[in-house]
Amino acid sequence: MSNKTPSHGDAGEPDLALRPHSLADFIGQEKLVSHLAVYLGAARARAEALDHVLFYGPPGLGKTTLSRIMAEEMGVNIVMTTAPAIERAGDLASILTALQERDVLFIDEIHRLRANIEETLYSAMEDYAIDIVIGQGVGARTVRIPLPRFTLIGASTRTGLLSAPFMARFGIVNRLEYYTPPEIARIIHRNAALLGVAINEEGVILFSERVRGTPRVCNTLLRRMRDFLQVEKYPCLDAAFVEKTLTTLGIDSLGLDVMNRRYLEILIRDFEGGPAGVETLAVSLSEDKETLSDVYEPFLIQLGMIKRTLRGRVALRRAYQHLGIPEPQAPNQGELL
């Protein structure tokens, strides 16, 4: 029996109804999914807990969804939390001791775990036990508490912040890549049917090219499309309606939204194309620097519009071309990271 328990912090997303519930229904990431099917099948056959798993990559690509699916495929419970929600070793101990044999513990943003929490996890992951200090001063003593054999699934957008000893304790490490337009098109067909939205092939093709290769963005925009469709009483999401609605929502021909374009405009106009430090850009954009690094920059880098250098972020030719801004004669390209 599988129970999904989104406790100890909200690691969920608003599109639960659109999420697939099995590997067979999961679209995209085909090589990763095929490998997971082998690992899950072998663990089930041996009636053992799956090895600890780390998923990494840009946000919105399916790390949480895959974790839920893995628990369902194993027929076990999943407890979901986020790293910032685990403030003390006692918080972690209460979560771990409540797990049952072969259960899954999912920690989102695992790169944000505090150092003492990460160290506590070392023995939990390797020895399936944790050491708790009872008392204070000279009378303090350490008690080892055994744990059931569980599976830790961590999700991260920044593996560079994970220590090498921590990374080494994950037996299965996988990167999720941006989706191709044909993969996104399959997701649109599936989820439009679930939402009861009529859409034709021209609309699907246009839509699939404008969602930044990210299923989460696709699902969010599809729900907004449904709203416009219902209010305007339009028969289906054809290419004309998709174009008009995306323009209204501020999504341009490459799928960049208002914040993406504002990032590029500030980098180019205010900082002469860079190099500009991420902290400086974050202040200029009134945004968190982690959000810039984890949410906005990966796709801009994928498109070849910016690059990260040792001296800061630098705008590339395609960014100037997309915004219609003349490129300087000799831009300062900085030194690559």
C-alpha cells in the first residue's frame, strides 16, 4: 500500500492531478526512466529497500514526480520534506524514527541542509542508525537508535553545494535534462485531455516550443490557457489562440517571460553586458540570488544568451539579437568558470 505524506514542509506542486503515477505513464527522461525501472524491479524482487537516490537538474523537470512514482512502484510510503524545514538534528531524528521498513524519505533542495544535519544523515544512510546525545556537560551520553532500512531520495538544483562525502553515499545519481518539443507535445496532449481542453496539432506544436522545455511551466500555462478558453468561449487551443494568449501572458517566441527578459535587459543596459556579479544582479532585480541561479539562469545558458564567468555573468550575442539591442564592438567576456 502506498501513502504519500507531504508532511514536515511542503515539497509539493499545485499540479498533482496532472502528475503521472507510474513509470509507464512518465513522459521524457527515457534513459533515466529505463534505468530506474531496472533498479526498482530488482529491489522489489529482493524485497529490499532501494539504494539512496539523488536527482539533480533545473527546477520543474520532474524530480518530485519521479520520487512519488518510485514509492508507488515499490508499494511503500513516502514522507516529503524540504531541507530548510529540518532545522535541528532532533527534527531529522523524529522523521527517520517514524519511517517503516523500505519507506522513502524525499528531501527537496537537499543542498541546503545544514552541516550538522548532513553529518547526522551519514550514519543513517550507511548504518541505518543515528546517534542521539542525551544530557549536557560531563553527564552527556550518546545513544544509538537503530532505523529501518529506508531509501533517501534527494532533489537538488545545485549539486556543487553538496559535499563529496555526502554525494558518495548516494548509490543512484541522475541528472534530469530539459525536455525536447516533441516530448513536451506528448505532455500537452496527455494533460489537455485530463483538463478537458480541446487543442489541435498546430496549437500543440506552437505551445511546445514556448514552455522552456519544462513540464512545470507547460502545466501552469496550460491551466491559464484553459481559463482564457473558457472565458472567451473559444472552441479549441489552435495556433492563433495559443499565440495570442502567450503574448498576453508575456511569453515571447523563445518562451522567455517578463523576468527572463528583464534579467537580460538589466545585464545589457545597466551593466554593459557584464561581467556582473549575481549578487549585484539580484539587488537590481529585487530577487533572491538563489532564484536567479537556480530558476532563471539555467535556461538562458541553455539558449546561449548568457554565460557564467569568474568575474560574473556576461550577455552573449544571441541575447542582444533577441532583444534587438546593438552588440558592442568588443564586449568584455570575462574569464569562464
